[in-house]
Amino acid sequence: MAAKTWKEWEKPVLELQEGIAKLSQLAAKEADSVRRSALEAKIAEYERRLANYIDTLYSRLGPWEKVLVARAEPRPYTLDIIQAICSEFIELEGDRRFGNDPAIIGGPAVFRGRPIFILGHQKGRNIQERQYRNFGMAKPEGYRKAIRLMQLADRCGLPVVTLLDTPAADPGVESEARGISEAIADSILAMLGLRVPTVSAVIGEGGSGGAIGIGVGNRVLMLEHAIYSVIPPEGCAAILWRQPERGDDAAAALRLTAQSALELGLIDRIVPEPKGGAHRSPAEAARLLGDAIEESLAELDPLSPDELRAHRYAKYRAMGRFSEGV
């Protein structure tokens, strides 16, 4: 039986980490040098076992395990990455039509000495934040806010960086009533028409139209253990087999890993994660992603506005081509 959550899958690792933390507390309080040395030796042994277990666990990740890692609660979210790689970030709110959607955040910032606009999906750490952010599932006003920010960046001549991390767009009745599909389509169209360099990065879950709505970049990056799919695997299993518990089977069929996305030409580059996943070292993961964004922008800088638009158009027109067998 496949694990259903990241905590369930990583339970042995989490137990070892908890044991190391408790032993470290005991060692810090121990006055007797002999007993303290014994505790420190035990801690060293636990750390060796932990490192070996993580190496083994992450050397053989299948599609379903990638899904669990992409959903790991400590994984860095959009705001974490913005704070790590940018300075002078100013969040701009509202779509000037209905209201503000906290599931998408964005605004101007300084990235390694150059001004940009950066935006992305934002999830929550606890139940209150998750409800406030709607689990990272944007509503129509979220995409209309994204359009407003990207068009402002275009007028200012500033590059646009987008970070994708959502299971899907909001599927609720209110979102349907306010035109969620039209808002996503308008956002895609707006991105295709931008005259500035655009870089998109899948940092966690790249789910359905909710992700592609702000993911039409000249360069598309993807963290090593992120996922990119037309539908969450549980939803796919529910539709195909009427068995949502078969999410692991659907994950394999969907080819949702970064490696598959690169092979299929959906992304341009896989960004490596620290050993054991981005959630083990968020700062290092943000630095690696920042390096990839910087290199991508440098590659796009020589292109004219017309060339950037033509490049984006050709890139997405080329996707999905196939040839039938004889």
C-alpha cells in the first residue's frame, strides 16, 4: 500500500530526526563528561544512519513519491523564495475589478541587483493560512491581478518571473460564476503578448490550468522533485477508475515528473534540489533556483521585444506534436 502523505512516507526519517533532537538536548544538559561523550557518539551514529537513509530514499523516487515530496509541508513556498532571492519586494493587491486573491501574490522587487516583477501561487503552513490562501488555488480575481501586474511590468520594461505551486485553479461555484476559465485564458494570452523576458518555475505542484495560467514563460524551469500535470493524480484516478486511492497508479501514467516534462519538451531545465529535497535546505534550494533564473534572464536579455514574443509563440505552438505509427 502506497503512502498517502509526505509525513507517512518519510516517517522513519522524521523519527530519526526527532531522536537526534532529543539526544542533543540531553547531551547539552549532561554535566558528566563520560555520559556526554556516550550521548554524542550515539548522536553521530544516528546522523550517519539518517544520511544513509535519506540517500537511499531519494535515490529511487518514483512518480508518486515525487508527488508526496512536492507537497511536503516544509517545502519553500513562493514568499519564502522571494524573501530569499529578492530585496525590496512590494506586494501589490487587487485586480481593480472584484477584489484581492491571496492565493496569488506578486509585485516589483530587486533580484540580484536588477528590478523585476515576481509573482506566484502561495500556499499556507497551518489551517488558518491554508484557508486564507485557499490552499494555493487561485480564483478569477487572482489571475486578473496577475494580468494587471504583468502588464504593469511590460509598461515598465521589467522582466517577469512567475513561481508555480498549486494543485489547480479554484473549482468552486463562485469562481465559475465570475469566469475562472476566461480569467485563465486571458492570463495565458497576456503572457504570450508580453514584450519583456519571462521566466516561469515550477517549485512544487504545477497543477492544470491553475499553473499554466501564469506559466507561459520564454524559459520554464522546474525544481528536481516538483510535479507538472494536467490534473492531480487522485482526480485522474477518480475519473478513470472511480478509485481516487489509486493516485499512485495515475501518477505513473501522467508522466508528471520533472524528468518526463523535460523529455516531452514542456520545460527547458531541471533545477537540482539539495540532498533530501528542497524542504531540507530551503535557503540552498532558493539559491539554486535563483542561479537558474539569473542565467535564464541573461540568455533572454539580447532578444528584442518582437523576438521575445515570437520565441514564446513558437515554443508553445511546438508542444504536443506527435507522429502516428504506420
